Amino acid sequence: MAHLSPSGREAPRPGRELDRRIVALAVPALGALVAEPTFVLVDSAIVGRLGAPELAGLGLAGTVLTTAVGLCVFLAYATTAGVARAMGAGDHVRARRLGVDGMWLGVLLGVVLATALLLGAGPIADALGAPDDVRRHVLAYLRWSAPGLPGMLVVLAATGALRGRLDTRTPLWVATAGAVVNAVLSFVLVLGVGMGVAGSALGTALTQFGMAAVLARAVLTGTRAEGVGVRPTRAGLRSAARAGTPLLLRTVSLRVGILLAAWVAAGLGTTALAGHQVVMAVWSFAAFALDALAIAAQALVGQSLGARDAEAARTVLRRTLTWGVLAGAGLGVVLAVGARWLGPLFTPDAGVVRAVAVALLVAAAGMPMAGWVFVLDGVLIGAGDGRYLAWAGVLTVVAYLPAALAVRAWAPDGGPGLVWAWAAYAGVFMGARALTTGLRARGTSWMTLGA
């Protein structure tokens, strides 16, 4: 017999059926998450053939671009939560309206950010300390990629709307196709046409616009038939901005934590800083699997609460937490076993390799807790509990700051210092996130029912 929510809709059930739904959402989401970073990897491989100044310019400019887009990830999260809740309540008109409003907010923010990059490319390059032979490549990449920002942000919002409908397959196929198209365009424009770094930027911008068009069409299909207009409304944009602002603050707090970790490593010498870059890259890649589970939790919790089924939401919480901790433990074992061999993949420096090997053991020990944190983040985002997450992010940074300062001031240089730095980040920073989100999830304040 089907398990029905109070609204009469079929709700997630414990056991194998719910596990299948979690996997069906998480696996395609993981594929889409992994596909996106290939843009940077392919561009780096192609531009690297031009020379060190071009590659350095791509690196600096790419960091600026990914930071700007990363801060707008709330477009995906807020839209997922809102659409999922509306779908759970059976309000398909509201779900479609939220998707439309989210994409228009992405367009507007993209235009603002693009204008800022076009006008501020020079000062940004100077602030980053770009050498003279690198500066012109930084400017070329920022100016040619800036027009693609509206497309990039529409991709985020449209992906969130589709996830809210429990559709993670369409974003996967679009991201995969986009990675292939980007690789072809980058090769042709950079090496074939001879545009250099500018060609890499143009190829990325064109690809993102194409992805945005395909995803937007998927979101808008059937919209007019249900009486939902596709034009922006002032009230809708205000509502989307209000829903996203707390999640923006949460994202800023996470970025501050990452920057603090890099600042700590920089104060411990070149070996520690180089090792930190390797460990953080491995940690971030492993986090994709946990992010995929968080996306599944967002959508399923949002739909359960929209259907006014608190029991189903609590069941999703328990099951996704189990998946998150187990996945974190599995990833931790992989990192621990591979700790000695991962370093040489990134650098031949013996000192850095030794530092990475030990620091990765610390990171591996923190992976199960990271699984707990990522899933709880997804649960609370899916519940629309953005305000709490914003304040929790501030408290997390406040808790981490003394540990970061202590490590930078008193830890030894080199490998031993890197171990202390990662004990502070994976232990204190992630521990504070685990505590704040865990305490919230134990209660019922986050479980607001209805659309």
C-alpha cells in the first residue's frame, strides 16, 4: 500500500524505496557537479599550450569569475527549496512561477556582475598583483567572459527549479553536453582561430548561454498552459531576492572559512601553502559526492514539508544523514589509503608530498563529519531555513577564527604546521558547522509545513 501524506500525495517512505529515490536524485546530481569543473580543466590544458603567462592569466581571472558565480549559488538552492515545497503542496502554478522568477533574478544579477567585471577588470587585475606579462591576459579573459555571466546564473536558477521537481537528469545531460561543446569551442577559438586566452573566455560564455537556453526551455515547458506568464514581475523578483539573501550570507561565511584556511597555510611557509592547495583540491573534489546527497535532501525535504508531512521530512532527514555519514566514511578510507600516492600526482617536491600525505590523513578523519554537515545543510536549505543558516555561518567563522589565529601564530612551518592547519579547518570549522546544524535539526523549528 502506498504511504500517503496528509495532502493525499505519495510521500517518501523509509527503507529501500526511499533509498532508491535518494540514489536516483543524487547520482545524476553528482554527474552534473563533476561535469562543470571540466570546463576549467580543459581550458587550462588548452591555454597552457600557449605559455606560462597565458596560463597564469587564466588562473587569476578564472578565480575571479568562479568566485562571482559561486557567491550566486543561492539562486540554485533557494529555487530548489521553493519549487520543491510548492510541488509537495500540489501548487504547480506557484512552482512554475518560482522557477521563472529565479531565472529572471539570475539575468538581472548577471547583467550587474558583467558590467562590474567589464568596468573593473583593470583594477581587479592590479589588486590581484598580476605581473605585466600576465595582466593583459587577465584583462582579456575577464572582458570576454563577462557577457556570459547572465547565462551562467540562469543555469544555476534553472537547475534549481528542475531539482525542485525531482529532475536531476536534465541538468546532468546539459552539463555533460556543455562540457563537450566548451572543449571543442576552446580548442577552435584558442588554437585554431588564434584568439588566445580571449578565445577560451568566449567559448565558455557561448557554452553557458547555450546551456541556459536549453535549461530555461525545460523549466518553461508547459508554463503558458498553466496560466503562468514568462515575464518578470516586481513582486516575484523581490520574493526571490528575499529567499536568496540569507543563503548568500551563508555562502559568504563558507568562503571566509576557506580564505582563512588559505591565509593560515600562507603564514606557515611555501611548503605548507603548496600542500594546502593540494589537500583542499582533493577535499573539494571528494565533497562533490556529499553535495549530491545534500541536493537530494533539499528536494525531498522540501516536497515533504510542502505536503505537510512532518513525519516524511524527518524520515528523509534520518535516511540522508545515514547516507551522508557512510559516504563520508567511505571517502575517508579512500583518502587515507591514497594519501601517500595523491601528492606525487600534483607535485614532484618531496617536502610537499610528505606534508600532503600526513595532512590528508587529518582530512580523511574529518570526512564522516563532513558528510553529516553537508546533508544537514541540504535538509535545512530544503526546509527554507536560510536565516538560521546565515546566523550559523557567522557563528561558525567566529568559532574558527581563534583556532586559525593560534595555528598561524604558533604552529611550526612546513608539514607539521599544515597538519595543525587542517586539524583546525576539518575539526574546528567543520565541527562548528556540525554542531549548529545538528542542534537545529534535533528540534522542529525548521519544519514549517505547507507551501
